[in-house]
Amino acid sequence: MSKKVQENITIFHKDISFTGKVAGDEAIAVAGHMEGTIQTSQDLTIEKTGTVKADVKAANVTVSGTLVGNVDSKGVVSITKTGRMVGDVKADQIIIQSGAQYKGSVITKTSSAGKKSQQISRKSASGSKTKR
């Protein structure tokens, strides 16, 4: 019988308010309030109750709460139907679900170094699904 290994994750619960810099190699989930900067080599999840005012660098980012700040991701940035985000996104792919709110610029990275990134300037998405 094999047991599922739980990955390392840092959780900021909904009753937690934090100001400062968070840096590490663990996944991070925010259900409370954070302000400052977040940097992780793993994933960042902002829960429905989470509010983040920070510049973010992470592998993948999922926004179900509120994020005000710029995101630099090696993978996918996903804004769910309950998510709200204001800031610029640099990622391989961005997914904005129907009902999500987004205001900012998007630069999609390419896998080969010879290709240029694509930029979408100051688009607002509310009630639309975009996949790049």
C-alpha cells in the first residue's frame, strides 16, 4: 500500500495579515492578507478569501481572490471566475475564466529563444475566457 506524499506548502490562513518579503522553495497558499513581495520556485495560490498586494515570482499562479501587483511566472497564470487582478503578467500561458476580472498587460513567453514574446496591452477581461 503506497501513501501519497504531501508536498511542502506554506499556508497563510484567512486570519493572518502579513507585510514583508516571502521567499522560498515551497508552494504557497494565501487565504489571508499579504503585502510586499512573494518569490517561490513552486506554485502560488491565492484563495477566494485571500488579498495580495505584491509583486510575485512563482512557477504557476492561481488567483481566486484578489491580486494587485505584477506576476512573473515560468508556467501558467490562471485567474478563476472569483479572481480579481490588477497588474502585468509575464508567463508561458494565461487563463482568464468567465467572470474573472483582470486589468493589465500580458507578455507570453515562448519556449524557443529565437521567437519574440507577444504582448497584449492594457486589456480588461470581465466575463471572457482567454487562453494564450
